[in-house]
Amino acid sequence: MTAPVVRFAPSPTGRIHIGNARTALFNWLFAKKHGGRFVLRFDDTDLERSRREYADGIETDLNWLGVEPDMIVRQSERFALYDDAMERLRAQGRIYACYETQEELDRKRKRLAARGLPPVYDRAGLNLTQDERDQLEASGRKPHWRFQLERTIVEWDDLSRGPSRIDCASLSDPVMAREDGTYLYTLPSVVDDVALGVTHIIRGEDHVTNTAVQLQLFAALAPDAAPPTFAHHNLLASASGEGLSKRTGSLSLASLRDAGMEAMAVASIAVLTGSSDSVQPFASLDELAAVVDISHVSHHAARFDEAELAMLSARTLHLLPFEAVRERLAAFEIVGHNAEAFWLAVRPNLTKLSDAQDWRRVVEGEITPVIEDEEMLRAAAALLPEEPWDAGTWRAWTDAVKAQTGRKGKALFHPLRLALTGLDKGPELAALLPLIGRVRALARLPAAG
Ligand code: GLU
């Protein structure tokens, strides 16, 4: 395959949720796997609802996931291209003016429904004479503009859904531009896909019908080029089966991040839910890219379970190498030459990364030792080896304590853990002891006796 170009095209009318992340990641992972490019395209032609702060927030959310666009375009800066395309379609006789109000269109749809017919626009605008149009305009009506579909069957080989076909006779001619001259989503999307050389359009299955329309637009605007390949994935729904919405902020990436979920866990669950590959933790997007395949998504709704995410997030943390968390640990002031050893020691005991701060207090801070079997602990204090300490120190020390006191198993280890950490559970003491160090360990044990 020649290097693909993909795009993720959110409208910046809110922050993105995990369902949007699914689309973004399918694109990003596809580009990664095939050495391609990823374009972030803001579909912000709706100037009233789109906001720059949402676009900036979406960039932040994508970066958090590890998605770094090769290019960012904003449709609000590209109106000249859309005007030009509109002119070309007009010249081909594919654009016509319509004057119905929203209520008139609703009434038409209701009449068709009453007769059991599909709500397909009757092309009344196409049949208006110049006189009728002049009269409508003289009465103050302004036209909106539709694209005249060819009433053919459009077919494509969907990378996710397989061979697909839509009879365009069952579709209304789509509106390209509103009364005020602003564009709806359909035309700018195709114009940009052509202009940016997009080779693969990977998006949610709510766009399947658009594909038939857009393929006709590709044929009209770029007749000599092969149209992009399409893949439509199933949509994520909440555990209770509801759709996700940008507007309500439910399951937004920002809220998942604030709740302490690991980005790699969010990424894995976003793309593996509702596919034939099992949801499992991955330490990097490269590893995830090797597994994810758009053709593995199922044709059923993909239910996303927040409780599963929390568990996956913990399991993901347990895999992450120090490098992957170095900066975030530094933000907790967990730095210095022991930071990596500390990370490897505490990692298996974390549910969230922020829990590392609790373990840091256990290692370096003031704790209240719990003294159980004081006699044994006094002996242990006396036997504490001199530094330097390493991963073998714990074993050598506890062997010596065992030999001298006759304690073994739980009777040996439990009191030592309670004294050294103040807790009855935690990371391996073999790893913690060198981090606690001799001075603190001695202070936590009763005086040698
Ligand atoms: N702005 C559209 C959306 O968010 C993009 C659809 C597409 O990928 O073509 O649904």
C-alpha cells in the first residue's frame, strides 16, 4: 500500500468522548501501522456552534491519548475552496435552488409517512420556473441549495462492513448550502478529502448513508481520481445502551483523565470493545496498532463499561515502564536516582498513578509503625545489615532473623511489614527495603535488644 492519508474530523462543538476517541484512534493506528499521515480536520463550518476553545480542547485530548496530528486544518479558513467547488457543481447543472421552509419540509415528510412512503424530497425546487423563483424571492424567500443525485446504486467495498450498496433513489438530494450561504457538512468534507489527498475515510457507521452521496460528489468534483476507501466502524454505546454525546460531556476524555484513567487503557478499550480482539492492557500505541484491525469490528453495538475501564487502567499501569511515567511522577516530586526502582517496586500495587504518592510517604515519610511481636522485632533491629543494600538484602536479613528467633512464614514477615510500613499489605519488601534505607528502617523498629 502506498502511504495512506487519513483524517479525523470532529466538529468543535464540545469536548470529545470515548466514542470519538474510537474513531480518532482507528485512523491514527491505521496511519501508524502503514506509515501514513494523520490529518486533524476541524469541521467548524457552523460558526455559531463551533468554538475555538473546544478545538483546542480536542487537540489536548488527542495529545493525551498519544495522537499527534501531522497536520491541522480548519474548515472555517477554507470557504474559498468550497465556493469554487460549488461553482463547478453549478456549472455541471447539479445544484438547484429550493425555497421550502423547515415547516413546509416537515409537512411534506408527514404526508409521505401517512402514505407509508419514505421521506424523500420531491425535487419541487428543480421544477420551479424562473418566474416562480423570481416571485418567491420577491416575497422575501431566500433559497437553500441542493445537489441533484444521480438515481443510481452506489457501491463500495467497506473495509469494515464488506461490500456495501445504497440505492440513491431512496435518498433526498442533500442540501449543500443554507439560506445564509453557509455550508453544511457534506460538501466541505468531500472538497477537503480531495484537496488533502485523503486515501482512507475511517468513521462511525452513522455516516454510511453519507458515503453514497459523497461518492457521487467525489465523482463530480474529482472524476479522474480514485475515490477514497471507506471503513465504517460500529459506534460505542454506554453500558446501558445509550449513545454518547459530545454535548452532555458524558464519558469525555477530559473527565476520564481527571478521574485518573490511564490514556493507554482508554485507548485500548476505545478500539477493542465490540471487536473480535479481546480487551487487554497495552503499554504503547505501537503495541496496540499491531493488534487493531478495522475489519475485526463487529456489526453490533459496542457497549462500553466504565467499571471495566477502571480495572483495565490499573492493569495498564502495572505494565508501564518507568520512561512512560517519568514526567508524571516528577510532577509528584518523585524524582532522583531511586525513582525508577521506586516505580518498579510500587507499580503492581497501584490502582491509579496518584496512589504512588501514598507509597512514597510509606517509603520516605513519617509512618506509624505497628508493633506486633516486639521481641522478634528487637532481634531484627540488631541483625539489620550495614548498607549498601540491594534486592538481596531482605532475604539475607530475614534468613538471619529466622535463624535467631525461630519465627518463619507469616509470623516472621507480617510483624516486619507492619513495623516497616505501618500497613499489613503492600509492595514486595525485598524491593521496598533498599528504598526505605537503614536509617529509617532502624527508626521504625523497636530499639535493638
Ligand atoms: N464532522 C463529522 C462528524 O464529526 C465528520 C464525519 C466524517 O468523518 O466524514 O461526524
